[in-house]
Amino acid sequence: MSEAKSVKELKELIIAIEPVAVFVKKVAADKKVGLDDLPYLIDLSKQLDTIAEGAQDVDQILAELKDLDEAEVMEVIGQLIKLAKAIKAA
């Protein structure tokens, strides 16, 4: 896997994690799971394609992490900051 492709796929993986993390935060907000959480599950199900695409080749993506250069690490950190902001805003 080329370095540019590995960064692109790593960023896609981070993007795929966002709807799952937001779902978990919303469901866990009241510290119980109930029927009132169903709208969150429906929202999550609408994003399954994005999640599946981002999760493809996870083993290869994770193996490539050790080969990232400084600029690529900064790109990934930027994407992680976006993820954190989205989770906090949920």
C-alpha cells in the first residue's frame, strides 16, 4: 500500500468511526439503553455504507501506521481532532 493511500484510508477509517462514537455517546448519555435510543440506531444505520467502506483493510491500514512520516501524522492528527470535536458536539 502506498503511503498516500494508507493515509487516505486511515482518514477514512477515522471518518467511519465518527458515527459509531456519536451513537455510543448519545445512547450512553442517560446511562441506560431503551426504546428512546431507537432514533440514534436509525441514524447510525443510514451510515452503514460509510462505516463499512472505512473499515475495509483495517489490518493493512494499522500495519502501515509505523511508516507514516511527520506530515502524514499531522494529517491524521487533524482528522482525529475533527472526530473529537464531532463527538463532543453530539
